Amino acid sequence: MQQVIAPLFAALPLSACAPPQPTLYQAAAGPHGVGYSEYRIEPGRYRITFRGGPGAPPNQVADYALLRAADLAIADGYDWFRVSERFMSGEPDRSPRVSLGFGGGNYGWHSGASVGLGTSFNTGGGPSLVSTLEVVMGKGPKPAGADVYDARGVRSSVGQRT
């Protein structure tokens, strides 16, 4: 039995070294899946959410939310969109943890003393970030403003990095 358990404990630290899954520009498979989702509030107004995978950089998560807004604007026949609300939130790291501990005990007339040792390490890739945008879309020349984006320009520049 000891010959089976020892290799299992030896392999546990190696599982922590596995790289996190890449964050891809794709539709989320469920409410907490990695990828984008949107909710149409009214014609030309959407709430868009992009959930990154563990360890995804904040810029990538924010860019993919903007890219989804651009794709929706183009698909609906709009030229530009304005971000009216923007939120970035982090999810707590809920990845599993592995702990190992060692100790001693008292066995009737004999007792043993030992020093206890415990360790814990994260087997995940870090926290997941979520970018949520509320966008209003429009047609014609792009109005001035820092939160106004040309849909085709975003598709061209951010889309080539996906």
C-alpha cells in the first residue's frame, strides 16, 4: 500500500506547475465560463461581460470585452459605440489547494515527539477577472469622447491579437 501512496504524494507538487488554460475570445459555455456573454437591454444598448480564465491579464480581459462590443455593433449595422459604464472585478481564487502535514503521537508506554510541518500551495493560475461594459451604439460619424470607439477600428486592431 505504501508503494502506491508514495508516488501519488510525489506527483502532487507537479500538478501545481501545470500552466493555466489560455483565455480565448469565445462565447462563455455557461454563466461562470471563460468568454463573453451579452444581454440586450434595448435596440442599440447592450451589457457585455467578458470573464477571463485564471491568471488572464487585465488588459486582455478589457480588450476582449471591447471586441465583443465592436462585433455586436457591426452585426447590428452600427458604426460606433460609447461605453456608458465600465466595471472590472476580480473573482476570489477558488482553485483547490493541497496540504501536507506530519506529526508524532503517544503509544501507551511509549511516546514520540516530533516537529510538525505543514504546507499549502495553490494549484490554480490565480484569480479570474471579469470586465463588464454597458454600451450604446450609433450610426454615422463617430462623436468625440474618450469612451467612444469606432467599431471597425476596434475589430481591426484588437481582433488581430485574438
